[in-house]
Amino acid sequence: MNTVSLELSSTERKSTIFSGRLAELEGRCRTKRIAIITDERVRGLYGSLFPSSAITMEMGRGEQFKTLRTVESLYEGFLEHRVDRSWLIVGVGGGIVCDVAGFAASTYLRGLSFAFVPTTLLAQVDASIGGKNGVNLGGYKNQVGTFNQPEFVLCDFGVLKTLPPEELKNGFAEVIKHALIADDRLFSFLETNTDEALALYPDAIERVVYDSLIIKSGIVSRDETEKGERRKLNFGHTVGHALEKVCGLRHGEAVSVGMVVASRLSVRKGLLSEENVQRIQRLLAAFHLPVGVQADGALIREALWKDKKREDNRIHVVLLDGIGRATVEPLAMNELNEVIDDLCQSR
């Protein structure tokens, strides 16, 4: 994979994304004063490859640890080790570790430099890229956070081989999302190379990660703080986040159903053909992702009302104007609710 540079004209900052090995991390750091934030599983698998000069701080695994309480415990660790602005904070783990590490670094001493080594496919193609760092509040996702870019992101494809199938599905849902909003060629590649991608063949996985990074980094560089185009990256996430809250679905599964909801809404708006909806559903199913869910529509609607993108009785929703083209439209909540009720088979 070629190096990808994310350049932000608004701040004249640059974030570099490159492939390599976790063992190369120390050579990529500009300082020996390194604090690594990780979880028990990742440390058990790869702790021997961490820089010898680094201190290592563990946090819990799972959404229940993506909280201000976890951040406070990291602050206490920073105090104990006398971390100051000369240090580099490195999140080594999945999307939750990267989100929490980036938020803790961005807010401690009004901002420390940080970097990521994402160890899941989801984190490599999405969560570690773009500068969104945050935690959940009251069970609702990413209610507290910052926009702040890592100095660098190191992607080691070798670590993906230790992931369970459920984790890989989370990542492939985001890859499919990127294809749907910006790259019909990537969508076609996924259709014809499904087995190779699922088996993590080097050429296939490098292609899907690189293409995803090009899509996301390009959008972020043009709209870092989500004033316009970056909203396209939320395709499938409006309903997806509600499904995570209500049904306890994994992120990729929830986003998959959310993308089907948004696709069907696009058909209602005259933007997308029914034939393309069927292609989308076939591809999601081929990657073992759900295209529907049994849920209580009333609970989903309640969760949507608490979505941070809602403005009064309207919410910005990402729709498809064909495969590889996305548009953002403010919709009345009742328009979204009708599709949710049709799809989720409300009890």
C-alpha cells in the first residue's frame, strides 16, 4: 500500500497513513517518551513488539468502556507517569481504543500529540482515520468528542489474521460504505473478489484498505469538521447507531442494515433504482452482513430523536444517487420512520 497523506488546508496540518509492521513503531516515533494505550487482548498478542522505551496503559474492551470514566483513568495514569507535552500518545488496538486514546490525548494539558496503530479492519479503514475522537454518553454513541488529527497511522495487515470473523465483518461494512458513497469500481471489485477479500489475500486486502483510505482521507481533507461533504461518511450510520443502541447489534451489522434503510429511502426519493438496491443487498449478504432486523420501531425512533445530527423535526440523512455517488438531504423524521417500520418488522 502506498503512503497516504491527509493534508488539512484549514490548519496547515498533515497526517500520514502508511503500511508497515508493528515492530517498526518505535522508528516512526519522533520521541522516546511514548505512552501506549491498548487493551488486554492486544497487549497479550503484540506487547512484545511495543517499543521498549514506552509505558503501557490498559483500558477495558468493548463499548461499555468507551466512556469519560475510562478517560479519567487515563488522565490519572498520565499524572502518575508525569506525561507532558513532549510525549507521544499511541493508541494500539481497535476503533474503541483509538477513539478513547485520541480523545484523552487531545484534551490532556489542552492537547498532546498522538498516533494510532489500528489492529482491526474497521479501525484501519475508518475509525483511526479522519480525526474524530470521542466517547459515548448515557449509552449514546460519540456524544462527547473532538476533531484532532493523529501525527501518523501505521497499518499492519498481518495483525488482521488474528481477528475473529465478527470483527472482519465490522470492517467490511465500512469498506462497502466507502464504495457506495464514492467509488463504483471498488464496489465492482468487492463483487468479483468477495472470497479473496474475506480470506485476507494480500493483494485483495491491500486494495480494499488503500481505496477506502483514499476515499475517506480525500473527503476529510476537504471538510475536516463535518460542515458539508464529510457528512457523506455517515451513510448507514444514522439508523445504524440507533440499532446498536436498541438491538445491541455489532457496529458493522447495524451499519449494514442502516445502509439498506438509506438505499430504500433513496429509491423512494427517485435517486436509486431497485436493481441497485438488490445489488447492494447481495453484496452485504455475501460478506455475511444482515440486510434486515426484527426490532421495535418505536424504540428506534426514540433513539433517532437523540441523534446529534437532528435539527428540530429534521435530520440530515445520506442517500445514494447511484452506486458510487452520495448526497446529503435534510429529511423530516416521519419520512425516515416509514422506511424503518417497513424494514425492521416492528413487533
